[in-house]
Amino acid sequence: MIQEAIRLNAAETYYFARKLAEIREMNSVNKVQVINLGIGSPDLPPHDNVIKALQSAASKADAHAYQSYKGIPELSKAFANWYYRHFEVSLNPEQQILPLIGSKEGVMHITMSFLNAGDQVLIPNPGYPAYAMTAKLAGATPIFFDLKEELNWLPDLVELEMMDLSKVKMMWVNYPNMPTGGKATIDFFNKLLAFGVKNDILICHDNPYTFILNDKPLSIMQAVGSETHALELTSLSKNYNMAGWRVGAVAGNKFFIDTILKYKSNMDSGMFKPLQIAAIEALSLGHDWFEYLNGQYASRKLIAIKIMQVLGCKPLLDGAGMFVWAKVPEDIFNAERYADEILETSKVFITPGSIFGSKGDRYLRISLCSNEFQFQSALDRVQVYMENIKQTTIQQISQSI
């Protein structure tokens, strides 16, 4: 038997892949189907004009050939216009922007482009599992830093300065934060970049939730020091409901972009041109699109908060992004077991925070990517679940008297 590569010893099957397989099995043997409130995959379609742009472009004779590794120039220019329109950041589309086939893929591109075996990379706890996993696959060492609930899920930069940073080459941050919903400020970004410049650390900002229930959208490219020590990933997956389309971009200085392109050009053969044309259309959408999108998510969030409260959890009410993050009751010692019990008993899947790191052990996360009917059904189910627990407790007390 041919053995797998040693580097895969560090990898494990993604939690959601395992859980979705379990849910499929449950659905195959039960009449009551599981309501999935765990996955952050937008259920709403893109704007009609985006779909029309894809359809029109796909009918053109030149649509199906290999494309440039850098994408068509018009797409890079659309991303540059997007940065200027929303953040007043001026970027050279030819030198400072690289379109990507998805921003998760960009996490791997960046990691493999800059990290060597023996390098260290700072990883947020809780945080997106791909940051640590890609570092391990590159032979680098993840060094976890805590996000502080009392700091609105920002890191303590003073604590970071006290660490041994001699081998740290890169640091991941993500705001609006996934999974917590915590928000950054421009003051924080300025201090973070000052930390990066002082210690010669590349600050990588993963920014896919920019406009989702976020009243003050920010880019790290607005901060002082971003010209020399920052990269930013952005994505059309959440902001424009194009998750399966796999369109994103990375922004940074010319050296960083050229370095990533060197790796990327050995990994793919360019993005399907009609997708690029459609992405240009999406990036041109104005604030009315986000008002519509956030109107949908805001009404869902109200029910998601009620679900968490019924379960005895304390949700972060003013979090941004497409998730509700909540602390489990004090008498719940294992949030993952609590989530499993809710799934088994109520047929409602809620993500345990533990999959995002040890600092998520006492939290649950609900995704807002289900319609209001499903949310209301889930609320009804957990209310029955909690009422049954209450009745069982009363019976146990009565029997003990």
C-alpha cells in the first residue's frame, strides 16, 4: 500500500465535512430532517445582473479558453475601483491586486509563498482553522494568540509584544471576526501595523465579511504601514452571495503580489472568463445591494438570538458578519457535547466554538444562511427541547422528595 505524504499527518478531515456526512446519515433514517444552522454558505442568490452577465459572457466564442494567471485586466481594475469607492484606498490594479479562485485558496497561496519550515506564524484563537492547517502543511509552526472577549475579540497587543517573536514571520487577523463577530477599528489596525513594522511581521488580514451587518466597514489597507507589511484577502462569497463561484483577490505591494503569483501560477490555469465578467458586475453594485442583503440577515439574526437565549446562552448582540456567537450556560461544561445533544434531540445543527480553538470551548455559533421559516422551525424545536429538559428535571426532583 502506498502511504500518504508525511505532511498530511498534520491534517485531519475538516469538521464540517465530517458533520455534514453525519447529518446526511441522520436524514436518511429519520423522517424529521435536520435544520442546518451551522454552515456559513449563503442561501440567497447573487444579484440578477450578475447572473445575466455570466450567462451573456458564457455564450461568447472566446469564453472557454485558458485565461491569464492574473485574470483579465478589467477584473483587477474593478477590485481597485471597489477599494477606492468603499475605503478611499488607491491601489495599482496591475501591481497591487491579484484576483484569486477563492480567498480560502488565497490563505494557502500566501502561506506557501512566504513560510519556510521552522518559521512561526501567529494564529488567532478562536479563528478560522485553515490558518493553522496551512501553516502546518508548509512545515511552519502555528503560535496561537488569544482573542479577548473583554476587548471585543481583539488581541492584546501588549501581551503579543512580550512574546518571543524572533521566529515569527507572519500573523493572521480577520475582522469582522469569524467566528465571534468582533469588529476592529482603524486605531487598532494602525497599532497592529506598527507592531508588524517594529517586529518585521507580515500582517495578513482575511476580510470576507466586510459589509455583512457591519456599520463601519474597514480595510487594513487604510492603516499606516500597510504599504510594506500588510496583505488583505477579500472575497465575493459572502458580500455578493457567490460562495460557489470561487472569486476573491489579494491586495498588497508589488513584491508580495509577484511572490504570490509565482506560487499561484503553478497551481491553476486561470479563472473561467465569464466568472470574471460576472465578478466585475458584482463589484460595481452599490449600497442598495448591501441594504437589501443586510435586511435579510438582520431579521434572521433576531430569531437566531432568540434560539441562543432559549438554549440558555448569552449571545454577542452587536457582532458583525453572518454569525451569532454565544456563550453557553455556566453549568454546561462541554459546548461540543451540548451541540451534539441539540442535534440528536432537536434535529438542529449548531456549530460548537471549540472547532475554532480552545478559546471557543464555551461557545456556540449559529450561521444566518437559512431562511426565516427554517429559523422559526428551529426555534420551535429548541423550545420543545428545553421544555422537555425542564419537565424531566421537575420529575427527578419530585421523585427524590
